[in-house]
Amino acid sequence: MENPLIRLAEHAASWRDRPLPAAVAHHARRALIDWFAALLPGCTQPPASLMAGVLADQRGTGRAICYVDGQAGALRHAALLNATASHTVEFDDIFRDAGYHPGCPTIPAALAAAQARGTDMDTLLRAMVAGYEVSCRIGLAVQPSHYRYWHTTGTVGTFGAAAAVGVVLGLDAHRMAHALATAATMAGGLQQAFRGEGMSKPLHPGHAAEAGALAALAASAGVTGALDVLHGPVGFAAATSADAGQWDKALAGLDEWVAITRMTFKNHGCCGHIFAALDGLAALQDRHGFTAEQVAALHIGGYSATKDVCDRPVVATEQQARFSAQYCAGALLVLGGVRLAAFAPANLANPRIHAMMEKVTVSLDPALAQDYPARRAANLRLELVDGRVLEHHQPTRKGDPDAPLSDAELAAKFYELAVPAIGATAAEALLDLLRHGAALPGALPLAAQRLEPAS
């Protein structure tokens, strides 16, 4: 069998100087816009806000911007904290076919490296494309069985960060291979971290970004890794997936399609495994005009992760609510959407939402489970208090590649999340730079860091 690590390293390194098609660059800029939208509201929240304080004396010197506190410092410091912040409010992008959030580990590592090296937007976009290519394809190789115990964003994300930073550092294919090999042995992130309580889930991409950056830096200095670590008998795939890796699937079309052009951009601020149910519920409400109080019962039939991860009839914390199909369905009907406000303390205690939660049940639909992860669908059965029974099949999710957010819808999402964090003027300037600029984004006036009174 062809060594998949060598093939992926050659492909990643080629993005340093191969032609960057306009369509691919456009998709990469969309991913960058979406990442900043997810990042900014997470900068003032734990765990990133807490980590920024405890790591302040380890910032080091450098030009990489830590957006959590607005200060410049070392590449790895910025990558860790920015990646953590960007996974906090659950608005970050998804590569559907691998069940993976590539933006939050890959982009902060790439951006920190680009800022540290004083490069430009073209280099950043190329690094992002390479990081998405490598990590999304490794995700294809190990899924869906990998997701039984492992959090793909923490594990596979380490390769994305390593490849992206490797491009910024100018690694050739040989050193890129050693960067990926070293990244493999530092990858981690357990499912249990977000099936229970605690703040460690956003640290998964934080660790991935920092560890991937470290692997690339090490390779640039000549540190070597085990080049059979992806497909070897006791390597990454063997340890983390049931079938030791579907490498033919991962490498198929390597020079024909580009992963960053197939992203899902979230249209709800919660776990993506609930999205199809929320889209279907919204469609039913638009069609029939009922309120939460008019619902007698709602049943959601979903694929495996909808049931295993998101069947949470009781919630006590913001994180639990973001992973509860019951809570998010209630928030959609009571508040009109599942956005940041849905997880504010007042709404976490909202009696109307909790009353609706008691009416929601979730089960595994075997037919839908067969199509996961390539398709994320839901079957809804809703009973109204007047006796009507409404059924709906939701075949996909708004924001998926087959139902994408338009550029205008993505901009609206960006403004919704960015303006409260940095103000309208700075948000408009940042969006223009991300859409059209040749320079890298720099420091931003995060609301908590402003000297002037808030208007």
C-alpha cells in the first residue's frame, strides 16, 4: 500500500507554490470569515479567558496576535488560546463527511505562524487549504468508528495545524512528512470530555493547534518522526479506528477536489448533530404556525450521534444545553432561533424552554444511521394539542455543501457574532479585509479591552 503520510505530505507541501484557483481562494476566505465569527464571542468566555490569565507569563516574544487579550506573543501561545476561543460558542465550521471541525485547530495555527513570520494573505490561504486537505482526508480514513471514543477535532485537527504551519514555514515534502509524523503521536481528545460536565472540550482544538505547530517547528529544525505512523500496525489509525484506516477513500480524488470547498458553515449555535432536527422543526413551524405551548409531543428520529451525543432531557449548564436536542428544540420554538442568546443565563432557566423540553424524545433511526456521516438527516413526528399529527423528513442541514450559506448569509452571521465583540466599524473593516485584502488581519479592539465607555 502507498504510504498515506508520504502522499499527504507531498500534497500539503505542494500548496506553497502551486496555482491557487480563484474558487478555492474564495472558499478559503469564506472559512476565514466564518472562523473569526466563531472566535470573537469566545474570546471573553472561559476557558480561553481563564487560560489567557494563567498563561500570561508564558506569552514569550513575537508577532502572533492572541485575540483573547489582544496582545502579541509567540506562535504557539496565540495558536493555543485562539483555537480554544474559536470552539467555545459552537459556531465553527464542519467537514461533514469526517465529523470534524477543521477551522478551529487549523486556522489559528496558520494565522499565528503567518503573523509570526510576517507573511501575507496569500500564504495564509495556502496554509489553510493544505491544513484542511490533510486533516479532512485523515478524518475520512478513520471515521465513523473513530468517533466512538475520540473527538475528531482534537485528534485529526493536530494534522491540520501541522500541515498549515508547515506551509508557512516553507517545509518541503520530506520535512512536511516528519511534521505530520510527529503530530500523530501528540494527537488527542476524548469523547467523554463533552459528554459530561467541564470546560475541556474547547481545549481540544487548542491543544491540536499548539501541538501541530510544535510538530512543524520541530520538523523545520530537523526533528524526525516515524513515517509509517498513520497506517502502521500500532499507528494512529490502528489505535483510533475499527478498520485501521480507509486510506483508499482518504486519498481518492486528491488532486481533483479540495476539502475547503466542501465546508458546512453553522446556522445554529449548538452541536451540529441537532441541526437537521432544528431545520425540520423550523420548516414545520413556518408551514403550520404553532407555538411551543401548542405542542403536545415532539419525537426526533436521528442518526447515531444525534441519539448518543445529543439526547439530553435535563441540562444544568451552557455546555450541556448546546448538546441537548431537547433544549435546542425548546429554544427554537420559544426564542425563534438557537443563537448566542439561547445560552444566556436567563434563557438557560427559562421555564417555557424547560416545559417544551419535557415534550421532546429522541431515538436512533436505523435508516438515517446507515447514511452517517456523509448525510445528516432527521425524521420528526410532532403532535399538537388540538390532535393534529405533523411529520417531516429533513434530508440535510442548512449550511451543508448541498444547502450552503450564501456569501450574504455568511456575512450576516459574521456581523451578528462580531459586532457585539468589536463594534460595527471594526467588524466592517475586518470583513472587508477578509473578503478582499492582501494583508493579514492584526489586533482587534475586543470590547473588554476598550478604554472608552461602551455606547
